[in-house]
Amino acid sequence: MKTLIFATGNKDKVREVKEMLEGLDVRVLSLKEAGLDPEIVEDGESFRENSLIKARTVYALCGEAVLADDSGLEIDAFDGAPGVYSSRYMGEDTPYTVKCGAILERLKDVPDEERGADFRCAISFICPDGKGGCTEYCEEGAVYGRIAYAPAGNNGFGYDPIFYLPELGKTTSELSDEEKNALSHRGRALRAVKPHIVRWITEE
Ligand code: IMP
């Protein structure tokens, strides 16, 4: 069975991606499970650039097939911030209850039609090409919604409790993992990358 390393330290993302790749003939390992602790400088200006930086750094280190995601929340009223800075917004170690609370406070008098936001994700997949080199793929996905008026739900992670989907009347934190994967930015990007992974798994 082939091994695919998922270049993230975020255990929630690992859970989501492992669930979505279940049933494929591949062993997915997190960085921790692979015994890797790379120094990754995420200085790209887009989700795409950052996911490629992560994937290339880990591929250079181990030479195994690598999957890497970069994702974040873009809030219309903040001109797309926090965007690629989503995990660093207000400080990497600041609890998400505090980060979400600060966003809700800044938007407290903002009406529905100006509360638009999206979650965006780029997923890069690098695999050996069998000729001593490698092949790179990068696919993106997005989900559009609004910033809620108050946090709701206990599933998911990060900004999920305040990311509201008007058509479902729920935040992404109120969805099961399965429901979230079906419509999320990460689910969409991964479904776009999956055919490349399947091809790599089935080739000699
Ligand atoms: P990354 O690890 O640099 O890609 O950081 C992405 C950050 O964006 C996460 O730490 C979360 O703050 C936020 N984010 C990305 N995807 C999601 C999601 O599915 N739900 C909630 N927050 C997310």
C-alpha cells in the first residue's frame, strides 16, 4: 500500500481528510505520524502559494507523496481578511472563542447583506513521477456564507461556530463531519484533487 503524507499539524484537518479518503488503497499519515517536524515558512500571498510551499517543503524532506492544504476565512466587510492570515489572526495561540468574539463584536451593527464571507481552500498534491522527478497538482474549493450574529454548534473547529449557511439555517459547526465535508471548501478542493491521487495509487 502506498503512503501519502498530509502536511499539517492541525488534527481537525487530518480527521476531515482521512474521512474523505477512506476506502482508497492508501495509508494517510499526518506529519506527526510520519515522524516529521519540518520548519515551514508560510510566506505566500495566496492559499495556492502557501499550500504549494507546504507540500514542496515536506516532499523535499521525505520524497514521499504529499498532500498539503492552506485555507482560511475571508470576510467581505474586512476586505477579505483574515484570509491567508486566518490562523495567525489576533495571534496563533489566541483561543478561537476570542477570535470569533472579536469578529462578532466588529460586525455587531452590520446587516445581513453586508455579512458575506467565504471559506476558501487550496490543496496541493505532489507525487514521485517514477522518473526521478515529481508531479505537482493544486486544486481549490470555496463555500459561501455569512458571519452569524452569535456562535452556534460544537462540531468542526476554528471559525466554524460563526460561519453561517443561510440555505441550511446552520453554522458549519452545527453540521456533522459528513455534512460539512459534502459542502466545505476543503471537501470541494479534495474532491478536485482526488482523481490525481487515485491515478497515482493505481499506476505502477
Ligand atoms: P492554515 O493551517 O494555515 O491553513 O490555517 C487555516 C485557518 O483557517 C485555520 O486555522 C482556521 O482558523 C481557518 N479555517 C480553515 N478551514 C476552516 C474550517 O473548515 N473551519 C473553520 N475554520 C477554518
